[in-house]
Amino acid sequence: MKEYDFYIVPTPIGNLGDITLRAIEVLKNVDLIACEDIRVTQKLLNHFDIKTKCISYHKFNEKERVNKILETLQSGKKIALVSDAGTPLFCDPGSVLVKELRKNNYTITALPGANAVATFLSQNSRDSEDFFFAGFLPKSKTQIENLLIKYQNTNIIFYESPNRLKETLEIIKTRRNNPHVSIGRELTKIFEEIITDQADKVISYFDNNTLKGEIVGMIYANNSQQNHALDLDEKILKLKNKNFGAKEISIILSELYNVSKKDIYKRVLDI
């Protein structure tokens, strides 16, 4: 088997049995494992009797750790990168390091393995294969709304915390005219569930059921009626950004879209 200087190794997102034989072999044979939280990774290593030394590598020390890792590689040692769960560089540290490794001509390979997005999508039917992966959604309501408008014709895949999910779904429900969404939580674990329905029904479901664990979700692409509404919203936002008043916007867009000025005026105030 070809050897590399640096290995990107996925780890299970919940069920430890999902680790691959190759991942175990690599983690046992490299000289150092760079990981987000040593305590979390150590539990995995102990389970598979892996004795390799670990070094912390997370978003708060990512840049300062690069030199240490480069020095280790220069000495001829081999390193593996893992995140707490799933595949590194998917909303996890590693991008800065990989860029430097490429720049310094170190050989890199990535192992296939656990990934929440792929695991989630493989359980959801959809009309097309294209999607936009948003990572963790922004915290600002306006930023979320702008994202919903920009990718209105594409399925949007996102991560969200259980504490913010219902609030986020309320924004999606309002801005997308109650679209279909799918929410997956605790994937590969005992209490795994995926709920797919209109946004208001999913909100109601989680009002009456436990909402905890890792969350991955999808907002389905809009149908033609929703596209029309979002196109109108986009024009409203552009005119508002040009400092047009609500009355002016309602007059302009009512002529263009053959919609009552009263309805547009109300929509302008809601945005």
C-alpha cells in the first residue's frame, strides 16, 4: 500500500462500528494524530486499542499548530488528522493546514468514511442531485433570508444546533412560504430520526418531542408558486437597499407583477 505524509481520516458520527478497517490501520501506524479535542478522540482510540500520540488541532489554535506539524513532517514522521466526528474540513478545522501542506509539497490522502451530509442525503428522496451545502447557518435572520433567496431553486443542506432549530425553521417557514423540509438528528445512533414535512408541521413535531443531538437538515427547492413569491421578495430587498420607500416599492412592483399594491405594501413591511 502506498504511504503518504499526511492522512485525513473520517471518524464515526455516532456509531463506533462505522469506522473503517483502513482508518484503524492508519491511526495505529502514523506517528501523530492531530485532533480537535484529545479527550473525545482518546475515547475512540481506547475503544480500538490505538496507542498513537495525539496533539490538539482546533479552530482556535489552527494557525499556530501548522508550524509544529510541518516540523514533525520534516523529521520524516507521518501524521493523521481527525475531527471529533465525521470527515475533517466539513465544518471542521483542516483547511489552513492542507493549504500549507500542498504549498510545501507533502503528500496527502483522504480516506472515505463517515459524513453526516452523505448519510442524511442517502435517506432523503429528491427530484435532482444538485444541492447547496451551507454548513452551519448564519445566526442573523437577514443573512438566512438572503441565503434562502439566493438558493431558492436548489436544495439547501445545513447544520444547526438543537437550541436554534425551531427559530431557524420559523424563518424558513415565513420566508419560503412554508416549504417542505427534512430534519435528521442523532444519525447512526439509537435515537436516530428523520422528519420530512412542511416546515410548520416539523416545528409542531419538535414542540412535542425531544430535540437534542447533532442536527442536519434540508430545505427543498421551491416550486413555481414559491419561486414567484421569492422573486418578488428579492426585488423588494433590492429596492429597499436603494432607499425606496414602501409606498414607492408597492407602486413599482404592482405594475410589474400585477399584484395589488396593498399586498406588496404589507410584504415590504414584513421584510
